[in-house]
Amino acid sequence: MSVHTKMHPTNHSNKANSNRIPRRSSAKELIEKYSETGMLIRGGRHKANLTQKELAEKIGVWPHHISEMEHGKRPVGKKMAQKLGKVFKVDYRVFL
């Protein structure tokens, strides 16, 4: 019979963790180009392997609305954030 023990983290510094860069710092240029919300929409769309047209069809908007949201030219309201959250299976508040 095997015994399972819980592993506790050690206080030793981990080189992988010490080299981490905050998300906003590493994506500064993309955030300037797309806005932070736009970058999240674009990233979610790419992760889900969707085109702007396909995402637009899923949430019931015109494809150019997706482009405008990604580039920070169109605000993402609560209802739109909820639709995006449902498609990407994330909490809608990340888009607000």
C-alpha cells in the first residue's frame, strides 16, 4: 500500500520564478497598440482558434466590432463582456 504525502514548498529561491516579468510589463507594446482588454480578446480568440468573423458570429455582432474592441476603439460593456466570457470560458469581469 502506498502512502501519499503532501509536498510543502521550500524556501529555496527558484530561478524560474525569479526571472518572471509582470504581464503588463512584458506586454506593454501590445497593450499600447490594442488596449489591455483588446489584448485579452485577441489572445482568447487566438487560443480558441477563432477568426474575428467566427467570434462575431458566436456573440452576435458585426466582425468590425471585434476589431474595434481589440484596438480599444469600442468599449466592452457588461453584456458584451458576459458574451465574451461565455465563449472563452472565463469570468466576464476580466474584460471590464
